[in-house]
Amino acid sequence: MDRKYIWIPALFLVSLALGRALWSGFQNEKDNDWFALDESIRRDYFTLDQAVDSLQGKYNLFHGAKASDDSLAYKILARPFLPTMEYSKFSRYFDLVSNRRFVTISGVAGSGNSTIVDRIAGLIGQSDHRINILCAPQYEMEYHRRYIGYFDLQNKFVKGELLRFWDKCKLSPKEKFVCMIDNFDKIDPETVFGAELWWKLDDPRYTVAFGKDTIDIPENFYLVNVTHAIAGARVELNNEHFKRFGGLVNLPVCEEELILFLRGERLRLLREAAKMKGGPADPKITARLSALQDTPNIKRMVYFFDKANDLIEQKYSKAHQLGQWSEARKLYLPENYASLQNLFLAQVNAFRPSPELKKEDFDGIDYTAAHNGAIKNTYFLYKAYLQMASLGFVSEFGVALVVGLIGAVSGWFIIRKKHAEMRRFTSRIYQLMEDFEARTKEIDDVHNELKNVKHEFDDLVGRQKISYTDASFFYGFIDDKIRNVEVSKEVNASFLHLVDVFLEDSRLTDSEYRKLSQFIESIKNRISTAQYVHYKGEIEKIYQEYGAQPARIDVP
């Protein structure tokens, strides 16, 4: 090559490099929380309804004796309803209370702190071993008289309910007793307990005597307080309060419980829809089921719930946040998104903060949800622009930007072509999975076509048409789909094998019907809801044709 033309390929390579750098400079940072939600939404949670044995073991260990009823702990927790909660969370707080004896648990509105404390108290001491105090504002003196005691007209001290409860504790030193004080932040605890007991709570060596009786706090007595972290609370509790009650433990807002509620709501609506099978569809149930089965819709809702609370904590405080058991949990329809935002606005602005929270404050959250996890205005060139603007170098930056744009033009076409290839392959996979879920294609055909798509993509990567870095996300995506189909193949083969075995005599007995149903129940967490409903329906059809009598299908 003539030396005078050697600058052409060099200029092309430099332009390509500049284009690539410029393109990277315009890429916003990604929010890892957005992508972590995918795992949270499809994760299998070990919830209280699955932990009957674990709960009973914890109950027996705490009380030092085996209960006659192996499901006693579960039954206690299920009254009046079983909390939607992971076992690990309940176990963690139960252990904390049982180890400290005195604890104050605080949570924002809708965090479920009263519920979890109520159930913990239930496992510590049942009805005759438990006392509840529900506080209301400005009744401190009445509470002192009722629960601690008073001197009658003959100057004789009459013990209140709490002191009589302590006497009961002392009569059964090997058993456990508990007091739950709800809305602890609505009273002045020093006034309720009185000056003498207040000192006793701070120093157990302090002697307290009312009349002829010396007051001691029993070793088998547990006290669990519930406070609500509310901005502008009537009584501002501080360390002097908390140190007398075992310290303060915060109950954070829980994304997992919101997901579990939405999952439970979907199953409840599926059962209602199944009851109306053959009749007219209820449009309200249909709309809600559609919203709950729309993973992107649920992901946007949960992401907004998380990030709105993060924003509120940074801008104001945790006390302004909204919990997962607030009305927010019901606003999962796509058309409810504005109402969800307004609920958070009303929650914060009810406390008249300065400045007040505005809908525009949520723009960054909305942007990330609409742009697949990209964080608004976090790309390198924008941040560099802000830095240079603060130093007065904006005009110089503008000149450099123009030069960079010229170099970017040559690289733009190559990048665009790569993206088009990625979109083409992704669309094929989505179409195959839609056919798979709708059962318009056989499982083997879908599996083979997914393998072919991967081989074609491998060829492009091998020929360096697409870089391995760019392809890494796609590989994870398609491998996940292939695994899902392979699991479905295994399940389908096992199901068909069972059917063949059971129908060798051209008859399906009640026992065989139950075994088929038990098989589907045992693998329902490995397949989609649509597949689960399909197999349940197939079992019913077989039973109707080959069984002794019809049976009903219960779709959870």
C-alpha cells in the first residue's frame, strides 16, 4: 500500500474507537435492584404455612417440653389468620424476643409489627399466661391505676392487673408469661409505670414496696412493646425509654411480603375463576388476574414501592414510609399506578413536610422502570458536563463533544446492526415460549428450535459479529428458557408414564386418581401456573372417562 494512503485505515480505526467511547459515554448506569427483582418475584419462599414442624420444634424448645398437639404452634399463629410471612423472618424475631425478654419493636404504618408481635406473644404465653395492653393517647394516669395499682380510702394499696399478673408468674416459675403493649408510642411510659417502677426497670437492684408488698419483676416474665414509627408522634421515645425495655428493634418495610401477597391474591382469584367454570366470566376477576399474571406490571409496582420508600427515607425519614400491608398492596392494576403514587404523596404530605413531596420526585423511578433498569442522567458524559459546568468549562466541553460526535457516526451503523441481530433472536425466543405456554407446539419441537437458535447465535459470536460481552446476557436468557422447557419435558414424561401405568386395566381408581393429583401438587413449584392448571384439567378428563365417579378440581 502506498504510504500516503496509510492514514485512511488508521483514521477509520480511530473513528471507530471514538464512536465506541462516545456510545459508552451515553449509556446510563443500571440499577441492580431492578434486575434483582426478577429473582425475588419468581423465588420459592419458605412461608409459615409450610413450616408446621419447624414452628412446633421452636415452640417445644422454648418451653422445654413437647406439646401433645404436633401442630399447636401453627394453630396459635393461625388465629385469627395466618400471617403472610417467611418462616426465617418470624424465627429471627421470635429468637430475639425470647433471648432478651424485654424488647420494643418499631415499624412504619402497614409494616405488620402488631401482627408479628401478637403471634410471638401467643407462642410465649397462651390466653391464661398473657396480658395485652392497648394504649390510647392521654390515658397515662388511668393506665397506672388499672395496671400498676392505687391506694384506697383506707390507704391500702390495691394491686393493678400487671402486678397481679406478676404474682401469677411467681406461682409458676417454670412456665412462661408475656405482656404485649401495643401503640406504646401513644403514652408516656414513665407516667404509666410510676416513678418507683421506672427506677426498678433501669436498675433491678432498686427496691420498690407498695404497702407491705415488695415488688419484683419475675424472671419468667416477657414484655414486648409495639411502637409505630410515625413522623410527629405524640410521645418522642428516646434511649432512656428503650434501655429499660431491652432496646429498640426496627421492623423494616418488606418487599418479599408484598410479593407473597400478590402471589396469594393470584391464587385466590384463580380459585374463584375455577368455581365459575362454564358460567359467565366476571370482568373484575379477569382484569385482576390479568394484572397479577403480567410479570412486567408486577415488577413495576414492586419496584416503585421499594424505591418510593427509599426516596422518602432519604428526603425525610423512615417514619414517613409506607408498609407492605397498607392500601398500597391492593393497587396492582396497571390503571392504579397513578393512585399508588398518590397514596405515597398523601402519606408523606399529611405530616406537612418542607418541602412537600411532589409527583415529579418519582420521575427517576418511572424512568428506570420504563428503560429496563437504566438510572436517569447517570451516563458519563452528562456527569462530566455537570462537573465542567460547575468549573466554567461548558464551552470547551461543547467543542470536544462535536469532535466526538463526528467520530461516532462511523461506529453507529455497526452498533445498530448488532442491536438489530439481538432483537431478532430475542423475538424468536419470546415467540417460541408463547407457543410453548399456549401448547400450540410440541415440547420437543420448542426444545429443538431453542437449541437451533442458540447454535445460530453461537455462530455469530464465533465470527465476531457480536462480542461475547454483548452476548453474555443473551446466553443467560436463552439458557434459562431451555432449562424451563427441559423441566417441562421431564414432568410431561413422568405424567404420561403414570397415566399409562394406571390405565393398563382401562380404569382409574380413586387411589390412582389421588396419586396423580399428589404428583402434580409435588411439582407445581417447578412449572408455570398455566401448566399446573392444564395437568389438573387432564387428570379430571381422565377420571371422568375412566374413573368410577366424577371429582372436582381445586385450583389454588
